[in-house]
Amino acid sequence: MSTSFERVRRRYETTEKKCPTCGYIDKEGNWTSETDGQQIVYHHTCPSCDTNREHTFTFTR
């Protein structure tokens, strides 16, 4: 069973493969995620041009 965080990461890995800067399509995906307990950041670096992309979600009560 996967967590909500893993499902979101997989979504990025399957839907955001094309680099908006150079157009390279990263078939491997390779999005990472980290959390500090208050935010979760999903991150990807294009293997072709090193463009960084991030999606950040902040947890609220």
C-alpha cells in the first residue's frame, strides 16, 4: 500500500516528464520528495539542462 505522498510523487513522474526549458523527455522521471513536517517538496532536475522544478505543499491544521 502506498501513501498519499508516494502517489503524488508517482503522478509527477508519469505526467511531468517533459522539461519546460529544453524539451527533454525524462523517461525515468526521478522526482524526489522531502518533508520537514510542515511542508513537502517534490523536486526534479532535468538530466539534460539541469533545470530544477519544485512543487511545494504546506500542511495546515
